[in-house]
Amino acid sequence: MMNSVNIVGRLVRDIDLRYTPSGVAVGNGTVAANRPFKNQAGENEADFINIVIWRKAAENTANYTSKGSLVGVTGRLQSRRYDDKDGKTVFVTEVVAESVQFLDSKSDNKKSENNTSYENKQQQPSQNQTTDTSQGEPIDIHDDDLPF
């Protein structure tokens, strides 16, 4: 079986960078990807696809891209569900990024020093890893919930 997704589009907003209680970086964002055809009114439409980026790739994407940046995301599609505070079941489908490529040129992206690509290596954090949480807010996620 194969679960592989490739998306090229623009970030709808800056990446929301946070850290798990154990210090693992996780970034959330949305990519707007144009559809390859026009609607009945002759206008282009886009799909808005939620992405999740882990570890150093999350930090790099948050630091070197911004709203409107053109990115290429390779990853896998993931579906999950949870009950919200009102007891309603919420279904979420998102792309868990394995690779994020920054596709803007230097002049197009003020935050980026150059065209950069980052592969998200699935490594286990070391037990004595130090964490700097000053860049983002901690999130409530347990290590058992991590996909690796």
C-alpha cells in the first residue's frame, strides 16, 4: 500500500510553531493549491490543505517562510477524529510533511536567505535533549500521540 501526497502552493498564513512537553517542534499551516481547471464562471479555484510539520523541518519552515511563500510539500495523508468541548465528533484530514521545499526566489521571500529544502528525518529525540521553547507555545500532546 502507498500513501503519498505532493502539493505545490502558497502558505495561507505563517506556520504556527509550537513544542510538545518533551520539546519536539511541531508546525501547523495551510497551503492553497490551485486546481488545474476553471469553474463554470471561468475563475480559478484553490484547495486549502492543512499540513503538519515535525522537528527541525517545522522550525526551518517557520523561520524561512511566511504567509504567501511558495512551498512544495511531500508527505502522507492522515485522518483523525476527536471530540470537541461540546461533545461533537470532529474529523480532520491533513498532510503530515516528510519534506518541505521553499520554492520562492530570494527577492520573492524576504525571510529566506536562499532556496532551501529540508528533509524531515524521523529521529527519536535524545533523552538529554535541551529545549528552547521561547519560539512557540507548548502544546498539549503526549509522546504516545506522535506518529513515530
